[in-house]
Amino acid sequence: MNGEKMSKTDRMVIVILIFLCLLAATFGVRPANASGPVYIRADGNVEPPEAPIQRNEDLYTLTANITSAADGIVIEKDGITIEGNGHTLQGGVVGNAFYLYGVSNVTIRNTRTRGFNYGMYLESTSGNIIQGNDIAESTYDGISLYDAPNNIVLFNRIEDNDWSGVGLYYSSDNNITGNYIAGNYLGVSVLGSELNSMFHNTLVSNTNQASSDNLPNTWDNGYPSGGNYWSDYSGVDTRCGPNQDYPGSDGIGDTPYTIDSENTDRYPLMNPWIPPSGHDVAVISALSYKTAIGQGYSGNITVYCANRGEYAETFNITLYSDTIPFASKTVHLEGGLTANTAFLWNTTGFAKDNYTLSASADTVPGETNTTNNNFTGGWVVVVIVGDITGPIAGVPDGTVNMRDIGLVAKHFAETVPPAQPNCDLTGSTRGVPDGKIDMRDVGTVASNFGKTSL
């Protein structure tokens, strides 16, 4: 102020500025990132102690982001949980966001990793759970398991890693489920590893969706739970059932997705897999094992249903022939599970005719998506007893003749399935199939020989 005496106003401004600086120092914005690496030692201590991790017994919660030019967090203690709270571990191209060696029963959840060599690197370790993390921009693998059996990789978003989303190297008996794996050079890379279970993953636009060295692994969870969604799958969905040979769409591709000679997804999903949420029950398919049921006789029908919500549900499944309800059962399913329910359709009182089979699940409280509560399948013909085929295999022609006797003789002593179900007309209870083709069935067709409904 050029030697002039400071005015009262000037002094006030300076005091206010000093006060604001002190206030910022005390309460103000702190650095968003702390530096790494951070160690969780075998005795449970965190080093350095000022690292942004709050410990509550075996729960370690991140309270800020971590930036590191080497490893992010090195875990040396068994049986702990890392809760990320959405915080980010930012790397400098090298190192691992999380490094686990020789530990077990560790859970890592709700973190973000960016820019490390590996997002998660697990070596000589087992029983760990990697859940709900966002892993991207690694220069090698998003998640790498080396000599690491019996781990669970669940509900992670793994994308834009330079090599693979998930790499399994000499690691067996792992469960890779419910992950979104996109934009990697390899979606899933399997080397020297077997007996791993990988299903309900969504693989999108990876340069190579999966690679394997012909050791056997499992790429689906059976029917009707299904396998994985592959964005390059070119199959169609016009059939349903465990063998995809019944009429009707069930959300599963009619042909398998082949990775190599030992690795096939038998039930590729037609749409990206959605984790269970809210209240949502569904009917996946309803299968009549017979295309022809003798009037007054019975046929076996299986309804496959699912609870695609997160809550346990109890609901009714109703079966229809055309629009006529003829059977109902109550089903209880825990969240995220599937089930099959067996029905017996007694055709007494049904006219000889062609019927369309369908099934519906009652709407459960809180359910908003009811479009998947109904399934319409193929046709079933109620016929004269013994008319099981015709000039077109499996399609009755209105007359019991040598074609029918020949078909039941051809499959004599076989069991259903895989034998022709139409041949299983009866068992010890008249008109109720018993799963095998024997003299009762031969006698039933023979006793009706020459009868016609034409």
C-alpha cells in the first residue's frame, strides 16, 4: 500500500481471508486421492495407518480413492471383507489394484479399478468372493486367477481390459456368474484350467468372446436356468425344452454356442442376463411329452418356471388346453431359482381334437413385469386310443393300423425318454403312462386295431 496506513476496510478484508484459510484447513476439501500401495497385514493392521480404510473387526471400508504407481491394496489376511463404497483405485499402468497371494475367504465388493496391470490378481488362493466391482482399463486381465481354485466371481462389470476380462490359469472349480464382460480382447481366457462353472454372464463385443485349451469346463447351468449371453450368437429361438425340440420360444437359443471341442454353452441366452430384482415370476416353457393322447387316457406335462426376482415367492401355475384350464399347482421358489413341476393331463371329457397347450403363473404381490407370466407351447391331439402316428411320424392319422403297431414294437422295452413318448400309452393304472414301453402298450394298441375316428 506504498507506505500508506492500512485502512480499517483493508484490515477487515485481510482478517476475513485469514479466517477463510483457517476454516478451509480445518474443515475444507481434502485430497480426493490417497497414495498407495496399502497393505492389510496378516495381523489385520493397515499400513500405512493413514490410508483411507476404516476397520471394523474383519470389515475394511474404503473412505476415499487410492492412487498408486505400484499395487493398490495388498491383502495378506484371511477371512476379511473389503467394502469399496464405490471408491476408485487408480493405477499407473503397472501393478495390481488388488493383490491376493496365499490367502483365503476374502470378499472384495463395490470397488472401481482403473489403469493397473491387473484389476484383481489372485494367486495360490481359494474361497474368495469378487462381487459387484467395476473393473476396467487394465493392461492385462481385469480379473486373473492363477493357481486359484474355488473362488466366486459374481456380478462384476469387467470391460475395456487389454487382454481378458476374466483369466483362469491353472485354476479349477471356480464359479464365474452374472458378470458383464465387454470390450476386452478376450472375454474369458481359460488355460490349463478345468471344472470351472461359467453361466449367466453377458459377453458383449469382445474381440474373442472366449478361449480355451480343450480342458472341460461348464458354460451353462442346465435347463431352464440357461447359459450365457453371447453378442455374436447367430442362432434363433423357436423351440424349447431340455433338448430344444418342442414348439415355443423359451429365451434360450435352439442351437449351442461352441467354444471348442470340450467346451459348449448348451443353452445360450437370447438376451443379456439381468440379476434378480424386485418381484418377478415367469413361465419358461410347458412341455407335453406326447403329441397324441388317447381319449380318456393321460399324458405327462412338465412346466418349467422361474423366480426372476430377489424375494421368495409362492404362486400358482395353471395349465390350459386352448383356453380351458385343466390343472393347477402351487409352487414355492426362492429368489433367482428355477424349477420344473410335473402335471398329469387326464383327457376324460375332452373331445377328439387338436389342442394348444399353455401355462400361466399368477401375478405375485408387487410384480410389475407380467409379460413373462404366460407361455404358449405346441399342440397335442386327443385321439382314439392306440392312434399314435401316421404317414408323418408322431402325427396320428385317425386310424389304428400297422403303423401304430410297428412304432410301439420298434420301441419295445425302451424307456421314456428317450423313446417315443406316444408309445407309452398305459401302465399298471389304466391310461396312465409309466415311463416304459412294454406288453401293456403293445396290447393296448393291438386291442384297438382297426378302429377309426375318421
